[in-house]
Amino acid sequence: MVLFVGLGCLLLALSLAVIAVVAKPRVTVAGSLALIETSYSATVITKQDANTSPSWLRSIALRLSPAGVAHTLQRRLDLAGNPPTWTPDRILAAKGLALLLGATLGGLLGFRSAGWLLTGLALGAAFGFFLPDLLLLNAGQKRQTLIRRALPDALDMLTVCVEAGLGFDAALAQVARNTTGPLAQECARVLQEMQIGKSRNEALRALTERTTVAELRAFVSALAQAGELGVPIASVLREQAREMRLRRRQRAEEQAQKVPVKILFPLITCLFPAMFVVIIGPGAISIAKVLMNL
């Protein structure tokens, strides 16, 4: 009796193991890449999210937008770092809602006459329709600026780690672990793509497609050429780090040279009128008194 019970338990365990192995989905490189893309670019909207963005607002924006607007918005979202809960559909819905609100506000401001009413409706609708695009473009530009500023320090850390004996992947992991900001996030994503089967060049090329920083593109091109020609990566990193520091110094000097031109307009509009009042005001009062006495 005990033998039969033991055999039954063994068969049951084997059956459960076979079912678990057969029912387990296969994990492929393509599936892992799709999972990473989904986690970084929120293109999948749940039912709850779909209820918060009505379809008729998206249809209004789609009718007024050129073809391929969804791809353009996704590209801008990639440049902006894919903010959480923001998708192309939500941006289109926001464009439609802002169009209606802007037209309503413009109509309220110009309701006194027909001409002002039409002008207010047109200007308010245009401003509301393009406002989400401007905000998204501004977010992308700010993120690219942060990446450009953090790139020289990241290259210095990469150079130090590689010259200390670490491999490039381990040095990139140190940069992603010990730094913060958009560049650290991009380094972490490159490591994830390399770990699931992408080659180093493919992961770095994908990084350049998500950014518009010219220095980062030049760095990736130098790494790709070094890998093809067999040049030691430590020397490439050292030269790239020196060049990035030089570019950062030149960019700072350029910004410093723009300061006098930028400060000229506030100086003319704010300081000069007050100075003229203080300097010329007493003389003008004295002249007026003399003329009035005469």
C-alpha cells in the first residue's frame, strides 16, 4: 500500500513538472527586446488609461495633424525620456482638448465684435493645438542638454575604470550605478539590451537614435571603428574624454561671449529709462520753472 502511494505521488510530480515545462512560454531575444521597449516607451494603454483620454479628442487632433504624427510623437517622447503615463494617444487627446479650450478662451476674449471673435477663435485654437507639442519639444531639449553636460564626466569615469582593469561592459555598469540623470538611464538601457543578446555596436547605435547629442554620436562612431580596427579601447576612451573636456570648455566660452549681447536688451529697457529720469529729471524741472516764470 505504501509502495503504491509513493508511486502515485511520483507520477503526479512528474506530470506537474512536464505540464510546467510545456506550458512555460519560450523567452526569445525578440521578446526580451520588445519587453524593454515596452517598459521604456509606454505605448500600451490600459483600459483605465483609455477611459481618461476620450477617442473623440484624439480623432480631432488626428484630423488636423499630418500623416505619421504618431511616429513623430513617439520619436519626441524617446528624446524626452518617455515620461511616465505619457503616450502618443494621450498627447493627441491633450492636443484636441487644448484646441477646444483655447478656442473657447479666445472666443470669450473677442466676443464684442465678429472680427475679434473670429480672430480670437483662430488664435486660441492654434495656440492650444500646438501647446502640447511645444511642451514635449522643450522637455526633449532639456533632457538632451543634461546628457550633453554629463557626457564628459561619464567618459572620464569610463576611462578610469577601463584603465583600472575593468571591461567596457563593467565600466558602463559603474557609470550607470554611480551617476544619476538621463545619461545613467541610457547606459542602463544599453546594458540591458546587451545582456539579452544585442551586440555592443547595435546597442550603442540604438542609443544614438534616442538622442540628438552630436558628441555622443561621435563617441559611438569612434567605439565602433575601434572595435573594427582592433584599436585598444582604453586609448580611444582617453582621447574621447580629452576631446569632450575641450568641447565643454569651448561651449562654456561661447556661452560667456553671448552674455553681453543678452544683457543688452534688459539694460536698455529697464536701466536706461530710470537713469535718464534721475539725471535729466532735475534739469527738466529747473528748465520748466524758469520758462514758467518768464
